[in-house]
Amino acid sequence: MTRLSVEMLAADPVEPITSAGHAQLGIAVLAGIAVIVLLITRFKVHAFLALTIGSLALGAFAGAPLDKAIASFTTGLGATVAGVGVLIALGAILGKLLADSGGADQVVDTILAKAGGRAMPWAMVLIASVIGLPLFFEVGIVLLIPVVLMVAQRGGYSLMRIGVPALAGLSVMHGLIPPHPGPLVAIDAVQANLGVTLALGLLVAIPTVVIAGPLFSKYAARWVDVPVPERMVPVRASEELRKRPGFGATIATVLLPVVLMLAKALVDIVVDDPENMVQRVFDVAGSPLIALLSAVIVGMFTLGRAAGFSKGRLSTTVETSLAPIAGILLIVGAGGGFKQTLIDSGVGRMILDISEDWSIPALVLAWLIAVAIRLATGSATVATISAAGLVAPLAADMSTTHTALLVLAIGAGSLFFSHVNDAGFWMVKEYFGMSVGQTIKSWSVMETIISVVAGAIVLLLSLVI
């Protein structure tokens, strides 16, 4: 089952695991989050254990039977590891191939030579936006992290100055631009025009990513001064390489998943027939798992063999790439378990029920509903799917452009303030070696800026078009 289909099912569970009222559920959510934050920050408990305990505490405060709370947590953990975990593992292998072969050195040296000083954050946001156009956020992270860390380390840049623009580029693409799953589902739900939504999405995305990326990174670098985490930097083995891969071959290998996923998206739009053989082939080739696996296999030849690696040396590279990510996999998986416990407890439905009586403009309502579900469940995709389903009737009398803006308002709201119930929060925290507080001051604030700026631009556009 794909990540999208898993989250669509999670967004609308058949039956909540608790019959608690709205007030009790609200208290349970706050209590669960408080337990996690206190365990990590005050008692220095490992994030995996804190998320596990916090999920069970949430279920207890919500009045859910313990066995059902455990089942929800393990289901969410399993689904997250099955989707995101495999991608992280493949990304780690590709990153280690890049490092050991000297390919990452080649890319970083070229970037540093072409874009130094003040231009570097702008170069990173451009690279991230291009790579992030067809990719899931998690895939983009695992592809970009080695380059981000090495550029920051070798060029002497603040990690936040380089990392925040890259994360902003990925996040904006994920929330606002089709063919990402959230925008596509919202387009289908409100019957928006794909081309118009894409055009307006790019119009909203460009100023948003500039403000939340290069501009905000100046302040993030002052607020969060963390060194590049040595354990996460791809380190090349000490042996002398007779040669290293060329820049073109290295970039082609890294961009292979991008090309495959973008080709899938284009074929889905042009062919639009699930039974068509061409579309079925591209649906497989362009899935995140196959796209990244293809890059790893190709990389063994274009990177490993190009550097003169033997079969044994390639096997060693793959083996040593997986050990450093074990902790990350468990933490991200536990984040998915906490999210699933929230959803199965009926928190998403609670937000929808409360919002039915709100009498405010459609675009603002769509943004607020998406914000509320995002804060409660931690999932941008679940927030987008749920909000789109609720406000779909409002699109009946809208023009083509305003229907597209409704989709973008939902997407903007779905990115608001990522925190401890979002698996992406833990990915960023662990990859960048930050504390919970530092992650909130950088990543969470950046996500909020994206959401508010994009929402404001959508409202402004609704007044002029």
C-alpha cells in the first residue's frame, strides 16, 4: 500500500478507538504532547521511548482501551517504517555511495566553486525546489541531506543558513504544487482545474519559498547555532581513490528518481487511464521505492564501479551505510505511531465537527480547518484530504481560478507548525543534530512562515483575479 493510500485510510477510520467527547479529546492531545516534550527535554529520555510512552498516555487520557491504543501505535509505526523507513534506508545507501566514491566531493566542490558567499542559500533553495517538484518530502530530504551537510561543513557555512532554504524548497513543493499527493487529492475533491492550480501554485510558491528560505535562514542561523553533526555527514573511506565519478554522472544518478517520478506524474496527467499499459509501467517505475532503488542500483555502476570499487567493496559500502540510521528509523516510526493514535482516537473528526459551524469566508475557513487538523494529527496529507472533503461543497459556485485558490489555501494550512506529532519533525531533528527546542525555533517556525505567507498570498490573489 502506498503512503498516500495509508494516510487516506488513516484520515477516516471506520470507528474511533474511544468514545470520548471533544473536551476530553482536546485534553488528551495536550497531555500526550506534554508528556513527550517533558520526557525529552526535562528527563532526557530517548525520543523513541518518549513517543511510545506519550502515545500510550494519549490513549489513556482519551479513555481508549489499552490494547486498542497499542494497536494504533504499532499500526502507525509499521506503516511509517514501511513507507518512509525504506526510503531513508535507500537514501542512506545512495548517500554512502556518493561519499565513498568521491561523487559527493565532486558535487560539493562544483557548487562551492560556482555559488559562494551570499549566493549559496539561494543556490540551495533552487536545487531543493527543482528536486522537490516531483518527489515526496521524505525522498527529497534523504537525497539532499548529504549535499547540505557537506556544503555547510566544507564551505564553513552555518547549518541553518544552508539547511533552511533546502527544507523550505522541499516543503513548499510538497504542500502547494501538484503532482504531490495532497494537492492532487484536493484538486479532485473540489473539482479544480489542474493546469490553473499548478500555475497559481507556482505564483504563490516563489515568493513564499524566498521568504521562508533564504530570508528566514538569516534569523534561524542566529537563533539556532548548531555544528554540522559529524555522525550524519557522509564520510569517505580513507583509502586513496585512483579516480572519482564525473560531475555529470553523479548528478544524473541523483536526479534519476526525480526524472522517474516526474515522468510518472506527466503520464498520469496525459494518459489518465489506470488500465493503460504505459501508465501502469510508469506507475511502478515512478513509485518512490522503485525510483530510489533504481538510483541505488545505477549508482553502484556510475559511482562505485567508476571509482574502481570491487564487488566486496560495494557490499561493504552498503553494509556500513545502514548502521547510523537505525535510531532515526525508530524515532520517525514512533512519530508515525503517535500520529496514528491521534487519528484513531477521533481527533481529526473532532476538528471537522467543531469547524462545521464556523461562518467565515471559504478560503479562510479552508486554511483554518487544514491548520487545525495539521496541529492535531501532524500529517499534512491527512489535513489536506480532510479539509478538502469538508469544504468541497463551497466550490460549487466558485470560478475556475477561485476553486484553484481554494486548493492552495488548504495546502498552505496543511503546512502550519510541524511539531512532535509529525514524523518529518523528527527526521529534521535527527539529521541536523538539533534538540527539540532548536527544531521548533528553526523547522517549526519555517513551516509556520510558509503556511502564513502562502495563505496571505492566496487571499491577496482572490481579491485581484
